[in-house]
Amino acid sequence: MKVLDPKLVPVLEEKYGKYWWPVEYPKDVFSDPFKNLIITVLSQNTSEINCVRAYEGLAARFDVKPEVLANADLNMIKEAIRRGDFTTLRRRGLRKYQGLCWKSLTVT
């Protein structure tokens, strides 16, 4: 994954203002492909702020790993991502991706 070159930050701040990027993403998301997938699913059709809120709620409640989330109770996931103001459809989509990832890990 490409990371923003720190030398570009002053240029972007000069052009767009000091706080041009609306939210800081959790750092572990960029080093773990599964966490990156989860935050990508959470980001669909919502603001970045709500996306990060939902991810932080999920990460506070669960270890964000395929085997943990695939076996988690859907209502507990629902409660964990509630801060992000998500619909039932999004929760089901997240669960679908979790199950697919878990199955891909268990295939030998």
C-alpha cells in the first residue's frame, strides 16, 4: 500500500488548509490486509469519520482477525459498530466478508 510522502503534507496544507484530511485512520489498518479490508467495507457509502468510529468500536470490542469476527455474534458486531451509524445491510455485508476471509484461511 502506498503511503503519503511526508514532504507533500506542507504542500497540501498550503493549498487546502491545515486540516485537509478529515480524520486520522488507525495505524494498524495499513499493516494488516484483513483490517484494511474491514475498514474498506465500513467506509462504503459513509463519511470517513463514521467509518473510523465504527472501526474503533469494533477494535475495542474484538480482536480484528478473521477467526474472531467470523465466530462473533452478529448482534455484538452490530453494537460494536453502532457509533458509525450503520444499517443492517452494512452489518450483513461485513459479516459476509468476514466469513469469506475465514473460509479462505481454513482451506488447505
